[in-house]
Amino acid sequence: MFAGSQVGLADGELLSAFLLTVLLSAAGFTDWHSRRIPNRLILLGLVWAFILNSLIPLKTGPPDALAWRRWAAMGEGVFCSLSGGLFLGGLHLVPYLLRGMGAGDVKLAFLIG
């Protein structure tokens, strides 16, 4: 990159993408090796996602914004995370009920969403 050019992702988005890559790599390795995705890994990912999606809007908002606007941005980040998780997890619930995949795959899909 040239000096002075900006990266396409904000700092929080870059951190989020990096943590998701690490989490998916660990989940893929354990799933391939032992055919299981540990609940501790899913829980760690949910904690990361909640922290990042609730704090990044507060950090990136305008510094002179009213407090309620910053809290509204935090709520919007959490709402978007939950709705995306429920959508993607719901899509993977049908193959799980038909015995096509395991519960760990559904939980991981919820986390990715």
C-alpha cells in the first residue's frame, strides 16, 4: 500500500475479522480431528462477538454525540448480531433435525451469523 492510503476496514472490523478467522480455524481443526466443536469455543466466540458488536459502535460514533445515541448504536449492534445469528442458525437447524449435521455446526452457524 502507498504511504498515506487508508485501509478498507476500520480497526474494529479488522479485529473482528481476525478473531473470527482464528475461531473458525480452531473450530475447523477440532471438528476435523475429533468430529466435535467444543462448547467452550462457541462460548468464547459469543463473548467476543458481544463485546465487539456492542463496543465498536460506541468507539466509532461521533465524539460529540449524545449519550443516548451512543447507547442506541450499541443496541443496534447487538440486535443486528442476534438477528443474523438467528437467521443463519435457523437455516442450519433444518439439516440438523434431518440428521444431516451435528449440533455444533448449528451453534457455529449461529455464532457466524
